[in-house]
Amino acid sequence: MSTPQPPGPSPSAPLPMTPDLNRILPNADRSSLDQLFSLGEYYLKNKQYSDATKVLTLAAKNNHLPAQMALARIYSKGLGTAQSYSNALEWYKRAAESDDPVAEFNVGYFYANGYGIEKDMAKAILWYRLSIRHGFANAQFHLAMALQIDTSDSKALEESFSLMAQAAAAGFPDAQYQLARMYAKGMGCARSSTKALAILKRLPESSKILFLTGYIYFTTPALKKQTEALKLWSRAAAEGDGMSAHNVGHCYQWGLAGLELDYNEAMYWYTRAENMGFKESQIGIYECWYWLEEYDKVYEKLEQALKDGFTSAHAYLGHCFFFGHGVKQDYDQAVLHYVQVPEEYRDVSIHLQLGRCYLEGLGGIERNLDAAYILIQMGTLETYPTSLYYRGYCLENGFGCTKNLEEAIEWYIKGFKAKDKDSQEALLRLGRLHDPTTYVAYHMSIDPGLINDELCFDD
């Protein structure tokens, strides 16, 4: 990332005579400084880094832009000297005083990554904006990515899309891929799988191209290509793409894309993904262990997931303590974990268990029937059998709602049909069931409406 440099001496040419620096520097005219720079470039090509640094420093101190940029690269890469991002940043800033777009971009990049200075995205964005005045595609791309940090800011996403489109039009490959990604997800633009696929088809095949194409196939029902998506993800996983391996595991975990639900096969793919460095697959691993009732393994994995920053692990830790799975049953600990689950990960099972805590005064929560019924309503799902029972239980007794026995019985019947033991016993108690049917033990269920959202997308 540098401005075009004037050609230096040919590597095969004899070492040029060193200019008389004492004569050149007092006047520091452009031609003399160009001589110094050419000599410095010659030294660099011949890996005479110490000499190059000395000569380029002389020119750089006299505001020779190409020399300042070359000197910044020397310190950034540690060529013949200790790597020093702070020294590199100093020279990029000096070069930026000449309104050079590459220098301005590099200053922003150093701020964005905390190279030689404290990380500061606000300052990075300011420097990127200076660089894009010149139409510098690299700055357009990085500014576009920085504007995606807050996905709730629609104006920022629209600007991000515009900048990404400009960088892509300039032929910047990473921008072309990201533009396809934004079309695929509808980030800052109307979602268009057609436009996304058209861009991807023009790019050389790679694991990330296979991954994104698979995602588009999977999440666009009109394409009817979910099976093809699995094939693409499998190919990408073979090339080391962890997100693709994770998505194959996700399909096995939930029986998607025509696959039979298979926790063991899901574990295989999740483990592959984790070994590729995709840590998010820990979530799938502990979920599968939970359904396989390998509770000791679940608890150990959950604690590791929390250490790695996956706050969604609080949900299953809460379940472990609530039901005594792998640990001693402890409602206080269950509630402590449930309330730490981020809002976007609070599914029906968490709402229901918290509703039960309010209903029965568990986990240090004071009994509150109104709050209990609100949460139980939020936790009701027809594919979640135990929620159907508690909905009926509240209606039968008027807990947080108007007492309504007939409506309660309707919920108990739904629960019984879903093979919930408590619903069956409620119907027997109320004399509405005279021929008990063998029920299947209740297992918790996750809201199926959340399943597709758990496919990994961002890279």
C-alpha cells in the first residue's frame, strides 16, 4: 500500500556513488532528494537496510514523500531494525501532511488495529474519510467495513453499501466479495440473492465463495437448493473453512435440508469446525451433548464457552442448574444464569423457566402471578410440551389471568397430544381422560423459528 515510486537503480548496476550529503541537504532541492530516495531504494533492494534507513531518513526529514512512505514501511516490517509501529505511524502521519491518500489510509489502519497507538475506531474512521476523498479503494473498503460495526444504524449501513460498491467497481476483490455478502443479507440495501450470486460467479472459486454461495442457496426458499448448499459447505470445509463445517453440523443437529436429525454426526462437524478455529461451534457441541444427556461434558464445555466470551452459554448453564443436569439442582444459580442471557438468545425455554420461578417463588424470586403468566405466555410453543401444561395450569387456577377451566383443558389436551406427562395427569385428575396412553418422557425444545437464524453467516 504505497504511492508509485520513481524507479531506483537496476539491481545489476554497480553501486552508485553516494551523493555529497553535506552539499545536498542545505538546499534540499527536489532533484537532490530524489537522488537520495533512489539510493535508498537501491539499498533496500540489496537488503542493505541500515544504509537504506540512513539515506531515506535524510530525505524523509526534508519532506520527501516517497522517502517518508518507504521509511514507514521499514519500521512497520522491521527491515534491518527492530519493528516499531510507533515509528512507522510517525512517518505515515508526516507523509499524510502532504495529503497522500495511502498515508492517510495507513494512519487510519494503525488506529483501527492499535498498531503503535491505542486502538481508536473513531479516529480510524476520520483518517479513512480523508483518504476516500481521493477515491482510494482500500480506504473505501475499510471504511465500509467499519461502518458495519453497529448493525442497528441503518444510515451507516447505507453508506457502507455505497462505499463498498465504489470499491468493488474499482476492482478491489475483497470489496466485491463483501458487496455480494451485503446483497445476500440485505445490509444497507434491498436483499437480492440474484445480484449476490451474479457477483460471486465472477470471482475465482475459494472456500469463502463456496460458503457464501451455500448460504444464499440455503436461505432463499425460491431457489430450492438446500441440498446443493450442503455440498458447497462440505467442499468449503474440506478446504479448511470452519463456518461451513459449522453449518453442516447445524443441519444435522436440527434435521434441516432433508437430513435426518443426528446429534452424533452434528458433533463430528462441530468438532471439525472448532478444530479449524471456529470457536462458535462450542455452542453446537454443548447443545448436542445436552440432548444426548452427556451432562458432565455439557457443564465443562459451557464453562469454557463462557471463558471464551459466548454469553449465550448462560442459557444452558441455567437449564443445568434448573433441572439438576450434571450439577446439583440449584434454582438460585439457574436464575443467576438466565438473567445474564442476552436478549437475542432468550428462547421460549428461558421464558418458561423464569415464569415458573415467579409462579412458585423459586430462585430467590418473590412470587408474582401476573409476571409468571406473562412469561409463561412468552414461553408457550406447541412444539414445547411442558409449556402447554403450564399455560393450562395458570388458566385452571386463575394465576395471573382470568380463571377459565375449559380453556385450561384445551391446553392440557394439546400437551397430552404432545406426550407431556403433567398434561396427561391433569386430564386424569379432571376426569377428562379415561384411557391413559403411554407418554414419551418430556425433553426441552428450542423455538424452531430461531433455528435458521443460528446458521453462521459473518466472517
